[in-house]
Amino acid sequence: MGHVRDLGTTGDTGPLDVGDTSQPVPRRATIGERPRPRVDLRAVFGLESGAWAWTTAAQAAIAMTVSFALGAWLFGAQVATLAAMGSMTVLYEKKTPYVYRSAALALVGLGFVGSVTMGSLASALSPWAGVFSIGLTAGLATWICAAWRVDKPGPLFIVLVGAISTIVPGGLTDVPLHAAIAALGAAIGWAVSMSGVVVRARHPEYQAVAVAYRRLAALLRSVGTPELDHAQHDASVAVADAWRLVLLAQTRGYRTSGEAARLRSLLRRVSDVHLTTTQVCMARTTPLPPEAAAFADRMAAAVADPDRAPDPAELDGVRRGMRPRSLEARLYGLMARAASAERRDGEEFEDDESARTLHDERYPALWGALRSSLSPESLIRPTALRMWITVTAAGALSLAVGLENSYWVGITTTAVLQGGNVVLTLNRSVQRSLGTLLGVVIGAFLIAANPPLTAVIVLAAAFQGAAQLVIGRNFFYGSLLITPMALLLSYTAAPHPITELAETRIIDTVVGGLVGLAGAMLLWRGASATRLPQSIVGVLEEARRCVSAVLDQDTEIAPGLRYELRRDMRAALVSLRGVYDSAIGDVPRAASTRPLWPVVVATQRTGYLALSALALEDPEPVGTITLQRVDLAFRELISAMEERRTPRMGALPRLPAYPRINMELRALSTAMAGAVAQDERTARLEARQRAELERHRAQDDVDADL
């Protein structure tokens, strides 16, 4: 898709006054390329952007070494693999504050113990019970991890632990012992993950706020470029994540400290700067001076160290000569004030009431999250059901055809289905298969050398650490390194001839990958695509709330209400982009989803403009008639999206203080009309194709009669 041009508008590209109506009608910022998930060599072998996970790699290697060695010393080598697997709790909750991480990792550890208990108990009953236990574990783990926002690796290692427990020797009487050994490993993983609290107790919160500043710097660099909408989404996700993590750290004793108040103040300021940048990037179609982004990068480096904060005076050069009311002058003023706040230490915030006040609950409502995940609008329910059914079917198929060690089929299917949509699942299937083929060769070579137990422990830990170092950037390389580790553990738990083990592992991987791909294509393959219109409607509903609150002269936006509107609006925007990114990989519905990209962009921009209006210190209200007409425009767009028809928009009222909102509403109406027209053309083409097919069939019947 080429770049979408303005809707017939021209004008200057410089800084705009918020209420200046004498300037030419401004141009609309260019829409960037839509996301394009592909299955190609770059997708399979290329490295995604991001940093190497050195800390996670080191912690994973240490946790496995200690747990495997201690388990072997106390209980013997075969069951010690359960301790090694239990130590993988260290891979979870890597970014959350330590006070929250301690409780969350305990729950993850209970999940590991429950998985081992279920797998060990089922294997003692019958092989078929083991198959169904792996499938049930996969479904439940997927549901709970998604509902409670458990970050990667999600359900994968919970399933891996439960699957390997089905091959550990023992009967019904050994189930408590197996659960206890897994608990030992989980406790070691917990301790290693929590070890950082001794030297960097507040590092996760500071890191989250610093990432928000870095994403803000990337957004400032994207102004006037086709990457604008993508950078806007990334910045919004970073700010939302920072708010979540900072809230999770607000314990009773810490939240009243000056240090906590300073961090909340910095986060509020980066949020305000982000929203003001939204107005600037919608009003300007040329890049900003590079000094602005460099200033934001330096602010990111100074979040945890006030002495490294940049001097606010450094921005005087870029805003010299600007009108005081211009958007860019306001942006640079906010950045300068944020830098001034960053240079202050925590003690100076102890009397700052605005920085000390919280407007949200620290902990999410866990049971409420589980209930909402089961609603018809949620993507979690079909994802969990697809995982449960497919993993169970994969295990049943492998057992029915007599495959050895069929548990590996379920593990492979789980890993493949974590891709989400069909395209990503196909990528994962290829990466998993190729990585396992090469990993089996490495693992078989090592096992054939008959290493002593000490060497097995060291090698397994080394492969685990190396896998965690790279798996976040490419699943193929992660699979290549995880496979030898898993082979070493499974061989230690249940020794088999090496040739047989390698052969069955390759076959199981291929079967698991194919079944996983089939499950992605057959079960709820259009789940994201069917929910995309509702996600667009959700953003428009939240935008209508925000705009109405700002424009209504009878509504006083108290700090609590302002925070609630911001939180809900940002959550809806992040969800919309996530649903779209998943929907374009749904086959074959991706063809009907692609035309909605301009609709998604216009909806996002409308939402971000509504957010930025909330950031104004003294928003300009309008009359009752104007407010009603704006509200009616939003309701018509919502109704048109729900009914998949062309909006019947009347003339929008003039909003001199918020001209960009009208522009994006008109753009949204035009984009929706284009999407509806393309749907109608597609429907007519399909009808003609069906009619032609029926005509050929009728002619074939006539020829057969003759």
C-alpha cells in the first residue's frame, strides 16, 4: 500500500498556534505502511530489534545449575530434572517491581508444581491420561497467563515442565515427591530472580520510566516521517507499561516517600510531553530539530540519577523566535520543566501533594480479569480453547500412531501456537522445526559422548542461558539452543538409545509443528479479524468520552477523572493496534482486514488527539449546540462501523482550539466509506465467482446426462 495522501488539504508545515485560525488549512500527516507479517528468510532467520537479554541469561543458567545439582545430590539424577525444570520460574516477571514479583513468581511456582503434579499423576494412571493432562495444562496456562498479563514465555515452560514430568519414573506414591522436587526448583528460581533487590531495589520502576522517555525520543524523531503512527503506538505502550509497573511498586511504606513521589512526577511529565508531542506530530509534516530527541534520550539516562539530567536551558536555542502559544513552544516548555523536575532529588518532592497523590489501585483485580477474559469480546477465550484442543489432539494423534515420547509433540504444538495468528504460527512452525533438527544433532552428539552428571548439569545450564539470551530476538536460534538442553534433561530422566531418541524427537517435532499449524488454520482463525470492528468502536467510544469532558463547559475535569479518562483511552488504543496486528495474520480474512488500515490510523489519531486535549491546563469549552453536534458525529461513526456501512456525516462544527480532531473525523469517515466500498466490490466478485462455478457444474451435469 502506498502512502495515503491528505484529504485535499494544503498548507504550511511549521508550528501552529492552538487557537490560530488565520493560517492556511494544514495538511494531514502521511500514513505509514501498514504492518506486513510475512513468511520469508528474514522472518525465519533475521534478528528482531532489541537488546540482548544478558541478565536473564545469567540468571537462568545460575538457577538451573543450582537446582539441578542440589536435586541430584538430594534425590538422584532422574527426578532432579524436575528441580531443573522448576527453576524456570526465573524466566517470568523479569520487568516487574520486586515487591510485586515476589508474589507473582510464587504464583508461577505454584503453577509449575500443579503442572508437575497433574503430569506425574496422569502418567501413573495411563499414557492417555498423560496426553489429556498436557492438553489441559496448556489450555489453563494459556488462559491464566493471558488474563493476568504474565509476560513471555507465557505458558510454554509450564507445559514443558508438566510434559517432562509424564516420563519421570514413579507411581502414584511418588507424586508428592515429584511435586516437592519441582517446588524446590521453583523456590531456587524465585530466589535467583529476587537477588537483584539487594543491589538495585528500584531498578524495574526506573527502567520502565526510562524506556518511556526513550520511546518518546523515537516519537520525536518520527515527526514528519512515515513511521509516525508506529512510533506513536510504541510510545503509548511504553507509557502505559510504565504506569502499570510504577503502580505495582506502591507499597504502603514506599508510596509516601519522596523517591516514589519523584518517580510518579517524572512519569506524569513524560505522559504530558507524549500527549503534546501528539499534537505537534499531527500539525507538522517536516522533522523536528534533532536536539529535541537527543534531549529526551538524555532525560531517559537521568531517571535514576538526577545528576545526569540535562540542563533545561539547552532547549532555548530550538524554541528561540517561536510564538509563546505555538504547539512546539509548549512542547519544549514541558520538556524543560520535566528536566527541571528530574534534576531534583526525592526529598524535594516530599511536600509536593500532586506528586504524592495516587488515582488508581495498586493491584489489578485478578478475579475480575479472569471473568472478563471469558467474555465474547475477548481474544483470550478462543486462544486458550485453541491451545487446549490442538495440544490434546496432537498428543492423541501421536499416541494413536505409536510415536515414542509423544509428550514432545504437545510441547512443540504449544510453542508453535504461541505465535497467535496463522502467519506467525507458520513462522514459528518453520523456526521450531529447523531449530529442533539442528539442535537434535548437537544434543545427540553430546549424549553419545556419555558425559558425567556434572558435565550434563553444566551443559544444560549453558544451553539454557544461551537460549534465553537470543530467544527474544529470534525463535529459531532459541529453539536450536533449547533442544539440546531439553534432550539432556529428558535423557537423564528416562534414558533411551541415542539414535532412537534423536529420531523420535525429529518426528515428534515435525508432527507437532504440522498439528499446531492445522489448529491455527482450523480453530478460530478469524478471531482477531472479527473483533477488529469492535476494537475500533471501543476507541471511538473512549474518544467521545474524552472530547465531551473537555468541551463540556459544565464538566470539571478533576485529577482523578483526568487520570481515569487517560488510562481507559490509552488502554483502548493499545488494544486496537494489538488486535489489528493479529488480524492481518488471520488467513484468509486478512484480505478483508487490510483495507481497514486507514480506518485504524484515523481512529488511533482521533484517540490520541482526544488524549492530548486532556493534557491542556485550561481547555477551551464550547456551546451546547456545538457539543451535541460533535457527540452526534462520534455516534454516527460508531454506528456506521457496527453496521459496516458508509457514515452519513453532516457538516462538522468549527473547533478553532481543536482543529485536528475535525480533520481526523473527516478522514475516518472517508476511510470507512472506502473500506465499505471495497467490501462491496469483494462481495460482488465472490457472487460472480459462485455463479460461474454453479454454471459450470450445471453444464457438467448436462454433459453427463448426454
